[in-house]
Amino acid sequence: MECDVDRMDAPADLANRSVSRLIQNEITTEIPVHLLFRDDPDPGRREPRTAPIALGPAVVGSRRGAGEQARPRRRAPAPANAAPEPQPALTARPALVLPAAVGVLAGVCGAAGCAATSWWAGALPPAPGAGAGLGALQWAAYAGAGALALAGFGGLAQGRTGRAWVLGLFGRYQGTVRRTGLLWINPLTPRRRIDVRLRHWRSEPMPAADANGVPLRVAVLVVWRVRDTARAALGIDDHEAYLRACVEAALARVRVAAPGGSRGAAEAAGEALTRLVARETAAVGLEVYSVRPARVEYAPEVADAMHRRSVAALDARDRAGALTSVVDSVEDTVTRLTMRGLVDLDAGERKVLVRDLTVAFCAGRRETSP
């Protein structure tokens, strides 16, 4: 029996030796075996959520069913080529202006202050208590009164119908003045006058092509005006140059009716040009009402050939019309002679009569034609 007891105690000693710690400071945690092979929790069963475990300064939550601690998520960095946020579009807004009476009053007060300072300094005819001389106080009074007078009279401006001022200060847009009459505007703000009336612009002959690809020269008439003064003044320098570029780009895409073409084709080309140019110029504050071809002619390199071709076509059409008229006349003459019984012709005689009548009508038509 003692041998059996010794044999039963031997495995226990081996187990105690196998669990001896290899590292003195290691900490082990027992994990249930069923949790190691568990992927997803049972959807029909609710498991209580474990409270977050504090590890030093960071607080993380434990994952459910995995037996390991959750890692804190880091926000993904923005891509380097990400597009910047769009800036608000620049639009015209009214500028701050004052009535002209304010400027006149300020100028009069400044002039009166200069006169009073001169009297105080003794520059004017002496008066009792005057004659203090030009000291620091007098010079300061001169400077303040003079600045007030210059600001009052220098800011006066006259607004006109169909004109606008675009104001800026230190490179920033301050507003647009569309009011008429006498106004007071800050004299420190640079002004740019813009014509906002309806205008007509006639271009020089520009290259174009018809439906068959024949090169043309087209002079275009554009009816336009400035709608947004801020975009028109700060977006482009020369409005007519920008219109010319837009019209040239539109003519390269639209087929224009050749000289002598139908009226409907010319109107369709004008509508297409108006639509394209208006879409291109809307971004810079210009409003285009119509773009119409005013004069269309063939390019110099094909003008002679196309002129001969048109003359030949007219001649052929004239001849075809003349021949049709002669044939109709001969047919009518022969039919009347036969129906009234004036002649009784067989096939051969009928052919001879038709030939003679045709020659006679053609000769008479040639003599009467210019």
C-alpha cells in the first residue's frame, strides 16, 4: 500500500515542478477554453458588457468574446492630394457711402479750423488775445484741420446713370457704388469706374467653317453688359478682349451657314453661339444677350473657287428652268393643235414639229434674255 501511495504522489510532484515560474514577475490569466474558439456572440443571447479597464493613462474597453483588450483607434490621416475646400464666390455688394452734405460739412469745418488756427498763431490781422506764434499746438491744430478739410472735400464724387465704382482698400474688395448724384466716398479707397450700360460690340472677321468644312470669315455682333461689377472688375482686365476670345472659341465649335444659305440655318447658328458665349462669360460677371453673325464671306484662299462654283450653279439652275419652260411651251402648243384638229400628224411629223418648235422657242428666249 505504501508503494501505491508513493506512486500516486509522484504525478503531483511532477505537476508542481512543471508549473514553476520561469520568469519571476510574470502574470498569467486563466481564459476559459470555450472563449478561445468563439467567433461571434449568439444573436439571441445578450451578454453583459464589461466595464473598461484602466491601463495607466489610457482607458480601453475589453472585446466581447475574444478574451483580449481592445486597442484604441487612431484617426486616419487625410490624403496629401485632397482637394481644398471651395472658397465662397466673389459677388458684388453695395459699398458704404455717405451723403454729400457730410463731406461738405467736414470740409467747411476743416477750413474754419485752419482759419482759426491762423488767427491763433497771429498770421491773420491781430486781435485781442491772439499772436501766440507757431508752436507745437498750432502745428497740430493745422494738421488736424487740414486733414479734415482734405477728407471732406476729397471724398466728394458724382455718380452717373449707367456708371458704377468698384472700391478696394489694401487689396480687398470693399463694395460697389451704383448711386447717382453727389456722394461722399472714403478718399483712401481706390476707385475703378465701370460702364454697366447695354453695349454692342462688333468683331473683326474671324475664322469659321460651314457645314461642309469650307473656311469662312465671319464678323459677329455681340449685345452684352456688365452684370456683376465685382467679378468683372477683379476677374478680367479687358472685357472686349475676353469677349473676342470666347467668340473665337464658340466659332470653332459651331458651324455657320455659308453665304446665301437659308435663314433658319443662320438663326440656329446665332442661337448656338449665344448659348456658348453666355455660358463662358457668366463666370466673370458679364451678361450676353445675343451673338449674331453680321457678315459672312468665304475665306480668301477659297473665295475665287467658291465664286465660280456659285456662278456655275446659278447658270445650271437658270438653264434647267429655261429648258423646263421651253418643253412646257412646246407640249402645250402641240396639244392644242392636235385637240382642235388643226393638224393631223403621224409620229414622224410630230417629232419634226416638236423639234422645230423647240428651236424656235430657244432662239426667241435667247434673243429676249439680257
